[in-house]
Amino acid sequence: MAQFIEFIGNHLVLSAMWVLTFGAIIVYHQRTGSSSVGPQQAVMLINRKNAVVVDVRDKKEFEAGHIVDSINIPLTKLKQRITELKKHKEKPVVVVCKLGQHSGEAAKTLTEAGHEEVVKLSGGITEWKAQSLPLVQK
């Protein structure tokens, strides 16, 4: 512990940069973060609560394989097409992307639009495939 304190004392700028970076990561995740569920919990939400799956990948990726009955609204067009989801406001919404990285932004947008229960699929469609869950291909 004494060496740690000595290191911080000798390297104030480096230590301050680490603290700022850590703080920035926390702030970023709080702003874009929403609760996430794994593929198994998503299946339970879909089956038990009639959750709506919103796939925010591009149309080409969506057609290569998507979750049954999911709605494809690319992330870049989500704000313009948010009215398509108004009829599903009372249902839980599961947001899906390729790796689970972009779904946080989409979940935040949906929450701001008035959807009450919005979750993102952790690991995205890649994790869904890894667990050998079914996909629809066009």
C-alpha cells in the first residue's frame, strides 16, 4: 500500500488520467446503458410477456438471420420510425443488434419515447447464435 501511495505521489498526471478515464467510462455507461438480458431471459420475456423484439441492424444483416417476429428498424432510422412502435408501448421491448454494443443507444431512445420496459440483448445476435437458438432467414 505504501508503494501504491508513493507511485501516485510520483506520477500525479498519470494517476489523474487513469481516474478521469475510469470516470468517463462510468458516465458513458450510465448514459447509454440500460438493463440487459441474456438470450434465455429474452426467450422468457418473449414467451411469457409477449415482448416485442426490435432489431436495429441493417436490412442486409437482418435478412441474413433474425429472431422470429422481430421488427427491423435500423439504428440510423430509429428516431424517424419510432411511431411504428407506439402500439407496443405497454409490452416489454428487447432491443437486438449484432454484438450488443449499439442496442444501448436504441434502448435509450425507446425509453425517452415512453416505452416503460426496454432491455437490450447482451451479446446481441452473435450470442443468440452461439447458444444455438433459432433464427429466421429470408
